[in-house]
Amino acid sequence: MTDFSDLLLLLVVLTDFWVLGTTRLSSTIRAAAIQGALLAALPIALHPGFSIHLIGLGLGTLLVKAIVLPGFLQRAIREASVRREVEPVIGFTASVCLGAVAVALSFAVAQRLPLPEAQTALLVPVALATVIVGLIVLTTRSKALTQVVGYLILENGIYVFGLSQAERVPFLVDVGVLLDVFVGVFIMGIVVFHINREFDSLSSARLTELKD
Amino acid sequence: MTAAQVVTLLAVLLGAPALPGIATRTKSFLTGRRGPPVLQLYSDLAKLARKGTVYSRTATLLFRVAPVALTASVLTAALLLPLDGRASLFGFTGDLVAFAGLLALGRFALVLAGLDTGSSFEGMGASREVTIAAFAEPALLLALTVLVLATRSLSLGGMLGTPLAAAWPAAAPSLVLAGASLFMLLLAENARVPIDDPATHLELTMIHEVIVLDHSGPDLGLILYAGAVKFALFGALVVSVLVPRGRFDPWVAGAILLAGLALIAVLVGIIEAAMARLRMDRLPQFLVAAAALAGFGVILLLR
């Protein structure tokens, strides 16, 4: 089973690169949705043997991260009619390079962390890499919607990290986290919609012009 | 040197001109056209071999030498690959750098010849070709580094030969990433979509075709043939990495290689039918992505 979970984790890193490299917003959201689906399969792949806890976690993740949130974001870009991320602070080629550096760094750091034994050696480095990639997207892109996706990726990284402890974390905590993200993205979606209506643009750079 | 090695090498060298034909035919079929026959390039080569050559008055000896240098370097590079899945005909320690260097030498000769014509148009093509090379070569070396780390062998014969089959179970993810990276390089190095469009002769959109505009007759034939062999070499790299053939009988391994090459040509045709060419300023991103894939493979093995 570890082979299968390793494959899932590798694909998670590849979706990270995908998010960093693509210019189309809908493609970014699709990458986040696929990443969500991969994450939903992870707990079941990591812990063989059925338990209600893990199945619930997987199904909840699939529902929230792969179906509801991406669908919500796709609707948001339809309503705001933005298609492309233009003028990121760091260019797309440079951010892919930055992502590669982030992956290398997290593999180097993860070996030195004093953590309890994880199920597979890939789990912690992939979690760190995903968190850093989320942070890069969150800070270097100018469209508010891409920043929401960055937030989702960041949270996905934290989720992967939490999976190394999934047996010990009560189900209620997982559900609480999922609910938190859901509400967070929901509020951001509404904010994005209002930003768009006020300014006719989703560029967060223009928010600095906000004066009363 | 075994009979299987020589026969596979000859089969690849003789069969190479069919590969672009297969790719074009696939693309034509998928876009609802008939397309030229699969063996079109053979007829083109035969026609070009019979024709005379025209040299511009500004062109020097460099221009005449370049096609021969290109063909020679590509053919020498072919000798370094273990085409039968066991060992290469002329392998030595560190020959992976020689392989990359020989391909670079061929490209260098072509670029010099382009500049030698004195046409600003060909100079532009040369500049684009070198831009792509500058991004493609780090990716190629990174992908080869994955193979070196996985097999602990410093020659192409070892990396792609029997040790590769032994390394597969432990290093499968890295090797798949290296294979994907090499396939992206195959598209870039052979001027296929999404890097360059081999079908267009529109001045501003083509990259590779521009440099060879002034060549004619047997010279152009040599360049076209070298291009086909280069396509086959990159295809052989991809097939060798993804299908470790060290365990098979040498003859079976050679047959697998030829089938794999045909499959890759079909895949290239499918990509050409499905995708548009990338904008010039997006090309580095494509190649950086290829390098990032290979680099990720390296990181996984260094752990």
C-alpha cells in the first residue's frame, strides 16, 4: 500500500507545479480540485484496514475539497468573468523554479525534523512543499481568486501533515478543520464578488487605493 | 559487438525517416485529412540526393561543412546508445556528457551555417534555436542525472542497460519523471508542437525551419535525415528509460525498441493534432517545467 500512497503524494507535488505554472484561472482551480481528490484518497491508502473514521475523513475531503469548493470558485470566475492571471509579482517560469527550490528544501529539512515515525518517508516533505507552494501562490499572484486557490493549497499541505497523525486526531477535529476551510473560502468568495462589483477588477493591488 | 546490436542500429538508422511520416499521418488522420504517405521522407531524400546544390555568394566553407558535421555528430551519438538494451557499440565511462555534447555540436554547426548566410532572417532563427537549447540542455543533463543516481553507472550503456532493470523497483517514481521530462525534450529538440510547428512555413512562427532555408539539394537531405535520426535517438532514450529491456533477449529488446519508437511517433502526432503551438515567450516555461520534473526526480533519489 505504501507504493500507492507514494504515487498519490508524487501526484500532489506535480499538481503543485501545475498551479505554479499555469496562467488560466480555471486551470488553476482544476489543479486544486484534482489535488483535493488525491488528498481524499490518501488516508485510505495510508492506513490499510477499514475504519469509519478514515472513510469519513476521505469522503468529507472529497466532497469539500474536490467538488464543492472548486465548483464554487469556478462559479465565481464565471460571474466575475476573469480568465487569466496577469501581471503576477513573480513570473510563471520563475515561480516554477521557486517551487522546485521549495521542494528541494522541504526534502532537506524534513530529514532533520524530530518527528514520530511517519507511514511513508514522503509524507512530511510533500506536506512542507505544498505549504510553501501555497504560500508562494498566496503572496505572488495579484488576482484575489488565485490567492484563494493559494490558501486552499496551503491548507492542503497542512492536511497532509495532519495525516501523519491521523490515527491520533479525533474525527471531530478533522471535521472542524474542513468546516473552517469551507467557511473561509465561502467568505472569500463573497468578498471576491464584492471586490469585483466595486472595482470592476479582481486585482488586489487596487485595494490599496481604497479611501473613504 | 553482437549481431543484434548491429542489426538494431541499422534498423533504427534506416527506419528513422519513417517516424516523422508516422507523426504527420497520425495528425492528418485525427484532423480529418489523408496526409502524405508514411514513407514520404524517403522519397524526399531520394529526390534531394539527385538535385544540385546552390550556394549563396556570401556563404563560406562553414556553410558547406555544417550539414556533414550535423549528420556525423548525430550518427556518432547513435553509437553511444545501447539500442539492444544491453550495451552500446562504443560506450565508455562518462559518455552521457559526450552524448549531450555531440547533439549540441550538431546544433552548433547548424546555427553557425545559419549565421553564415548573412540573412537576418536566418540569424533570427539561429537565435531562437539557441534560446531553446539553453533551456533544453540543463533539463537533458538533469534527466540523465536521475539515471546515473538510480543505476550508479556513469555510461549510457550501463544506465540504460541491465542495471536499469534492476533499479526500476526502487526508483520507479524518479524514472517515470525522467521519462516524462525526456519526452518533453523530444518535442522541443525536434521542433515539434508545442515548441515549434513543423508544418508551417510562415516566416514568423517557425524556428527550426528558418535556419535551413538556404540549404538545398543533398545538403538539405542530410539535414532532414539527421533530424529524423535525432528524433529516433530521443525516442530511443524515452523508450529505454520507461521500458527497461535488459531482461529480454537482445532481438526481442530491439523489436520492442522499434515498436516503442512507432508508438512515440503516433503520440507526437496526437499531441500535434490536439495542441496549438506555444507563444514564443512561453517556451522557456515549458522547458523549465521539463527541468523541474527531472530535478524532482533527482531530489527523490538523493533523499
